[in-house]
Amino acid sequence: MKCFPKLRKLAAVAALIALPQYAFSSGFDGFTYNLYANELMVAPGALPKYAAGNLGVLSSSYWRVYLYLAYQAAKGRAITPAQAASLKVSGWHLGDHYRAWDYVGNAERNGSADWFKARAPLAVQAGLPAEAKVVITGSEDWSNYVNCHADAFRRAAVSAKARAQLGPGGKPDQWFKAWLEGQDAVFANCGAQSAPSQAVLPPAIPDDAPAWLKADRAYQEAAANFYSGNLDAARRQFLAVAQDTNSPWQPLGAYLAARCLIRSATLQGEGASDSRVAKFKQAREELAALAPSYAPARQMMLLVDARLDPAAQVKQLARRLEQEPFTADTPGMLSDYLLLLDKLPRNEMIGAKEPLTAWIGTMQGNSFDWYDGSDNPEVIERRKLALDATRQHWQKHGDALWLAPLLTFARPGELSEAEKKAAAAVPAGHPLYQTMQYNLVRLAVSENQLAQADKDIDRLLASQGKAMSVATTNRFLALKMLTTGSLEGFVKAGRRVQDPVERGAPIDDGAKDPEGTDDDFRVAVYRHLPLASLKTLYANPDLLPAWKVELREAIFTRALVANDEASALSLLDSVAEGRNTTAHLYARYRKAASGADRKLAAALILVNTPELRPHVFTQAGLGNDGSCRPVNIGERPAPAPRFLGKEQRAEGEREQQGLRQLSLRSMFLAPTLMAWASAKPNDVEAPKALHLLLASMRNECAWAPTAERPTPAQWELRNKYSKQAFAMLHKLYPSSDWAKKTKYYY
């Protein structure tokens, strides 16, 4: 089962200066995730054990922070729970992550609450309004940036309290009032964006103002110009502040003058123009002079280096992350590294000389963005490149580390016997053991070696099950569902506990329950089980109650379609329960004579009850019989569950072929209903049935026996039936309410 969170395209390194420093790096921009085994992230509760080396089964589509942790663990450098906590991992983010809209709109987070709290009582004492308005702007797409940051508001709050105490008796006086008016003017520029705007400058102060106010006013004027985008003026003023040895703001002057150059260069865009590069280089020189004694200057140098040569910075950070022990600097380095990786094409990652970058690149060599698709030529070429690269690394180093990407996205027949033997020989205590074993079993299932695969799964669950995460257990159960030799085992393996990944409000009923069944169970049931097996499954006491209703309705619908009157009659009352408006149609089916009358009664039930579906899957694995919710079961359809005997599999396939020939559901109903309506024009159900038939053809999703889309001939047949039903409705029942409601045939 998939959930569809709102994810967005990631910004480039420009975001580093726009908001507080945290990593936006994803490495995978897919829009769906699995409720039972998340393909993108590790559940927060499992993260400490994961980072310590209990990796479970790695996914090639894991966001890169999780692949970094897996790499370190596989290299024998697993990190402690305290170190993992210091990373502040949240999704693909590191550090204190706030979305721009959340940051600018939350006074506690952006620091303005501290400023307002400190300002209000002092303003009243100085004869100014207690309330002040500050507009902070920002966006999700980085076309603009957060202008006034939390440190500015909090520094102003501290300064306000200190300046207020300089008056007689330690209380605000006229000079403090002038100071506060100046600071209000500074923050009035917080809403300015990108292009220079008319600055709101602090009011002029008299010549006899105290020295402290003159120094503060010089700093305030520079800040006002900086926030308004008048960066040249701001830089000149900050440099002047830096030259004033009596100013308490002198240490900040040179740093903020360099920041003016950085912001100016940043606003020029991503190109490599001479002026942009020159500004960055000059800013770096100025920051380098400050770096020995000023930590923010050192941090800002990393940003400038990333802007000047992001690829070189990725190499340097990759080497440091791999070679240096975990320290207080590691979270920041990792955040920068992950963010910069988003600037690096995946092919360059795969071919990188730095092992960390190359390993992450090869692990993701089989993943693709949702808008590309696995059949994209670039994706196919990248997969081949990753496969070749990881094989070369393994042949050179002979390390399980490099077998991991190879095993993770290998297809049947792609592994050599030596590679399989090496993977099987990875010891049980190795962090990658479960990944190796899972993929060996996965390949065995794909090659239809189900009996041996079942034994291997049982062995693994018995020896490793207690230490497995929920997601890893579910991944093995998904395989067990196909390999078990009994219906009971199939049902038990189909029951999954939800992966405890933090998520928003459920988007469907299945997401609300902690236990459920994944889409693979639904596909296996409806694609392979014949009607007789479906009825046996329905009677199984281990089947989840939530599945009873859907399965009962599917069996009933298939029975109606197949004219299996005995099966339909056995479920008739339970399906009819609660359907008061159509109860007479179920009674009509029971009373109808066997044969044509029952077939007509079945068609009336189906056209009046669109939620009754046979749940049909194409040979390619796409399911779509009117729900507009295709289910893709992967590049290669899974084999039939092992518990099905040869005759059951053959019967299931025959039934599937018959169901696929139905094409559009409404087209299956159309001939029966129109022939009856034409012959029985006085039946009160006829005009309603024709109206509903037209509605179903209008709203029904595209469907074809073996592909995603119908052929032109099938579309033409659908149009033909739609026109005929429309004409018949208006000719035979022109005065009926149903004809009046049906104004168009399309």
C-alpha cells in the first residue's frame, strides 16, 4: 500500500544562505512510499539501532543520509545513539529543519517573538507603541529568501535591554527612544526581496547624541541597507564600522561586509560570470582573515567554497567524513555534503574516486525519479554503469560493502556463481548480512526456486527475526507470502504491521489501522487465485476482518460475471446487507429463473452498484477495473504463490484470461442491458439502468486486456455503445426523470 506525501523538488546549494543551516538533500524525488516497508527512510525509532549497524534490508531508494549511515556501519565505523541523535535526522533532512513558510510564520522559530517580548515594555516606557509590525518573507522554491534571521532579532532583544539601562536610574530615556526608533526602521526592511528597494533608514540623530548611540546608529543604517538589498551602500557602511575601534559592532563589521559580497553574488544566479566569481573570491579572502578568531567566518567560507567549486567541496567533504572520527563538526559536514551531492549528476557520483560518494551513487544506480520511469534510456544506461562500477569495486576489494549495491538491484541471471557464493558467505554478524540474504532469496523467488527460498526465509526469521525492524520483517514476509506451501502460511505472511515512519494524516482507510495487507497481497490474491481458492481464503479465520468485505464483494462480482449462480447465491444476502436502496435487485436475482433471467438480474445489480468490482490485473501487472488506482507490481510480475497446485494455477490463469476479455466493465454490461431495455420498455428499472450505464462509461478509467490503454477499436466500440444507450433512453423513456438527467452521451 502506498501513501502519497507532498514532496518537492530540491533546491541547489543556494539554500544554504537562505535559511538556518540544514540539509535538504534527498537523492530520491519519488512521490510515494510504502506503509509497511518504507523505501525512502528508516523509522525514527529504529534509527539508533540502524546507525549502530542493525541495517536490516537496504533499499536502493533510501535517502542518502541513510546510505551514509549504512556505509559507515559496513566499514566498521558505526555511530553511537548519542552521535546519531546529534545529526537530528528527519526524513532526508539534518539539523533543525523548518520549511520556509513555517519558519517565517512562526515567531518562536524565527526569533521575532524574543524581540517583541523584550521591546514591548521598554517601548511603553519610552513613549512608543508597544506593538511593532515586522514582515518576514520566504518561499518554498527559493526564488526569494528569508531576509531577517533569528540571531538578528535575538541580538536586538539583548541590545534593547542593555541600551535601556543607560538612561538615568537605569530606565529608558530620549536616547533609548531614538535607538528603538532606529531598530524598528531596520526591521521594517525585512520584507524586501532580491532587487534593491527603497530602504527604510533610521532617523537622523543630533550631534550631541552619546557615542554609544552614534556607533549603534552606524550599524543600524548598514543593516537597513543590507536588508533592503542596497548591498553596495551596506558594504561601505559595514567596512566603516569595522574601522571604528570604539564601536561594539566592530568585530561584526568586516564579517557583514563580506556577507554583502556573498549575497550580491548569490543574487546573480547560478552562472559563472566574472563578476560573480570575483565577489565570491574577494569575500573568501576577507573571511579567511577573520576565520582564526571568528567561527561564523569559518562556516561562511565553506559556503563560498561550495559556490566556487561544488565538485571539489564534495570530494573534500567525502574524504573527511570517511577518514576523520565522528566529532561535533560531523553533523555540519554531513549536512553540507548531502546538500552538495544534489548538485552532482548521478553518473559522476558513480564514477567518483572517493569511495563514499561512489558507493552511494552505485546504491542509487537502480532508482529513478517518478517523472522518468524505469524505461527511460538514461535510467537504463545509469543502471548499467552502476552495475559495472560496483562489480569492478568488488573484484578489486573483495568487500561485502561493494556486493550490497550489486545484490540490491541484480536481476535473475545477472549474478555470477562467485558473486552468489560470496554473498552467501557474508557472516551473520555483518551489518549487510540481512541485505545479502534477502536479495539472494529475492532472486531465488524470481527464478521460481520457491521451496528452497521458503526454507531460507524460515531460517532467517528464526535466527534474526527478533532483531529485525518492522520494515525488514515485512520485506521478508512479502517473499514468504509467495514461497509458503499452505494457504494458512500465505494469509499469515500477508498480514503486516505498519512501518512506524512518522507521516501525516492517513489518505485512505487502510492507512488508519496498525495492521493490514500490502498491495502485493492484493495482487497475488486477485491475479492468481481461482474462484474456488478465493472462497477458501474468505473462510480462513486468519484473514483480516478489513479484508472480508472486499473479498466477499470480489467473489460475488466474479460469480455474477461468470454466471456461477451457486457462488453468487451463497453470498447474496451478506452482500445485500446494508444496501437498502438496491435490496429489491438482490431479491430479483434470487427469484429469477436460472439462465438468462439471472444474467439480467446480475447486470442490474452491477450497473446499480459500481463499487462491486472483479479486481482484474493485466498480464503486465496493472490493476484497473474502474477504481482509477493502477497497481504496479514491478518490472517482473511475481510468480504465483507456491501453495497453489498446478491445476489451481491453470484454473486461475483461465479465469484471468476470461476476466481480461471483459475490457471496459461497462462494455460488458452494455449488450445485455440494452437488449433487455429494448424488449421490456415498461420495466421501471430500464431507464435507470440506461442512465447508470451511460454514467459508468463516462467515468470509467481506461482499460485494456493486456496493456494500459485500450486500442482505437475498443474506444470506438465504447463510443458506439454510449450513443446507442443514449438514443434508446431518450426514445423509449423520454418523459422519465432519468432521461431528463442524461443530457449527453459522452
